[in-house]
Amino acid sequence: MKKQYTTYLFDFDYTLADSSRGIVTCFRHVLDRHGFNAVTDDAIKRTIGKTLEDSFALLTGIDDPAQLAGFKSEYVKEADVHMTANTVLYLETKSVLTALKDADALIGIISTKFRYRIEELLSQHFPPHFFHLIVGGEDVKTPKPSPEGLLLAIRELHSTRAETLYIGDSTVDAETARAAGVDFAGVTHGVTTAQELARYPHVKIMPTLEGLLED
């Protein structure tokens, strides 16, 4: 990855942190409550990165907006209890982000997860204002793969698309970068394979975030 970037924008789940245990717990409570006991943990994990409504639609086959909104509301209440306690940063996250920031890079997060939930976890590991910007699901009208959040961050940081690298773990993240016209680097922390990510434009596909520090 020879190109030099001034701005590094990250997805959150399965990119900077593993929240799969918390996500599965929250989905399981809601799904079991409504009789969807046959949904597997792996099926739940495959939806990470999508909106809650889309995830529940895929897992249940339900497409009624009111029912999906109800599932989302129940999930949020479960997440208030279970999410942060069941989320851990990847081992290299702090060191890689610190190295990028020490090199005067701008650091931000673009996620479908609620911003307040991301901030709750990050406050346990980073000093205040470590991240230059966090865009959560409540900050945009259209979720990923819409480029809205990514382009909003670039504007707010007074950066440019050419100077920006978006890092994520899923095909949704790759589609988001392509829609925004920014370079993409994939990390295989999650359930999406390198082969799946390689079908999209990318500058690098990495097993860990440490690949960002390599030439």
C-alpha cells in the first residue's frame, strides 16, 4: 500500500472491535421471544454491518416495517444491557490507531451502530477526543452501502476523497467505499472472506489492521 493517505476512516464491528458475542446475545433474546429459535448464531453473525431492520428481515423473512421496527426497539433495549460488556477491541487496534495518529493522520469511524454505543466502549480505552469524528447510524438518513456517512465525514474533516482510505470487514463496507469514490482496504477479522472482499475494488486485504502500517 504505497499511496499515502491523510485520513483513515474505519468501520467499527469486526473492524476495530469484536462485538459479535453481544450482537448474538441481543438478537437471540429478541428472536427467541418471538419464536424464531431455529436461527443460528452464524446466520446472525453474517448480518453484522447491516441495519437492524435489514438483519431482522433476513433472519425472520418478515418484511412488515412495523414489525421490523418493533424488533429493532427490543434489540436496542437488550443492547443497553449486554452490548458494551460483551465487546472487545482487537489486540492491534490501539497500537495501530495510535501509530496513525502519531503520524498526524485524521482518524474517524463510520458505522451503522449507534454513535453513543461506540463512544461508550471507546471511552474505556482511549482518551477524550482521540477520534476526530464518529458517524453512527443516527447521524445519517441512508445507511451503508449509501456513501452518505463516508462523504459526511470527509466534508467535516476538510479532507478529500483522494486522501481518504476506508477500512472495513464486509462487502457492505467495500460497496460503501466504491459508492463514495474512495479507496478501500479490507480486514478479515469477521466472517467475510478475503475472496469475497477481493471481488470489490481495493488497495489491500489484510488479516489484521497492522497491514495499514506496512508499505
